[in-house]
Amino acid sequence: MSTWRRWAVKLAQHASSALPGVHSPWAEAMRREIDYIADDAAALRWAIGCVLASYRTRLMQWFNPRTSRRQVAASSALILLLAVALYDSAGGQTEPPRPAPDETICDPVASPELRQDRGGLHRPTDAAHRTCRSDRPDPLNPKK
Amino acid sequence: MPRKPNNSRQTRALLAAFLERSRTWRHGYDLSKETGLRSGTLYPLLMRLSEQGLLEPRWQEPERPGLPPRHVYRLTTAGLALAREQELEAVAAERAGVLA
């Protein structure tokens, strides 16, 4: 079997596999016709045409108004389902509240820990809080 | 104005080829050689005509052993009527062209 003939057979097989369903007897018919073509170059040309015919038929099937209406309906239903699922899984989830340092009591200038992390989100520990409190004069009891 | 179905040059050529030997079962390669249509054009046409009930396909046992069965085609009564109608139209158009 020549290289051209081998390619022709491969292409015809591809054309046959690209055209499943109700058109499969036609794909098989195109493929079998290769065996009756004596000239290898003609067989290859025939096989290329078979591939084009398969693709063309598939495209026509895709753009068939009856089929496309069904496909559009199915795609819309799927998108709607995905949207509802995403909304459900994302619903109720909000950004967690940012912890804010209690600056009414603790002065960041006085607290070394807060002074270091002034730009970021930092919640002073209880220990730092206590230190901070003890450093500052109690506004209600300035003598302490 | 809506386009008349099965009125393309390729379809007319194919129907004319079938009409020439209306009782004979024809195969794809034979039709391709006679009409000059390549397989990529011929088979979608054959499929469409078959879906419209204008063409009758069947599998034919091979004449020589070792070869696979072959798909052959013939026009149905409706297909023959359409082919004859198109032939008459073509003849009429030709006459009109000559007279003009």
C-alpha cells in the first residue's frame, strides 16, 4: 500500500468517525468507496473530500434551526443552573470584619507594638493592652 | 423572493446525471466522475436529497470478492418528477435565451 493510499484510508476513517449518528451509513459509504478507486492520488483527493463532507454535514447539523433551538435552550438552562448554584454558595458570605485597635484607650504612640505595625491590621494582645494602659495616666484618676 | 430549493447548479447537475440513467443504481465515485462534483460537495447533496425523500440509497453486494458492499443511489418517484421538472425548465430557459 502506497503512502498516499495509507493517508487516504486514515483520512476516510477520520471522516467516518467525525460523522456519527444518523449519518454514519453515509460516512461508511464514503469510506468504502476508497476501495473502488484504483488511482492512489484520486483516492487521497476523495478522502480529503470525505473529511470536508463530514465537517460540512456536522456544521449544517449544528446550525439547523430545530437542533440549534434545542441547544440554545439546553445551554440557557445549564447557565441558569450554574448561576443559581454559584449564588447559593456565595450567598451570606461577606468580607470578615477588620479588627480595629481600641485607640480610645491605647495610644499607638505609646505602645511600641502598635507603633511597629501601624500600617497593617493589628490587634494588640491583652498583654500589650495592659502595658499600654499602665503607661498612660488614667483620665478618671490622674493621680494613679 | 425565497430561493427555490434544490435549484443550485450542483444539485441540478446531480439530478440530471440521475435522470440520464434513471433506473440504474449509481455509486458515489461514478456520480462524482460524471458530474465533476468532488466528494466534499457530492455527499452532502446526496444526504440532503435522501432526507427529502428524493433519493433512495441501499447497500449493494460487491461484484468481485474481497471488496466491501457499496452504497448505491437511485431517484425516487418524487425525485424523478423534480429532475424532469428541472430538465423542462432548463430546456425552456435555453429556448428563451435563443429567441432573445
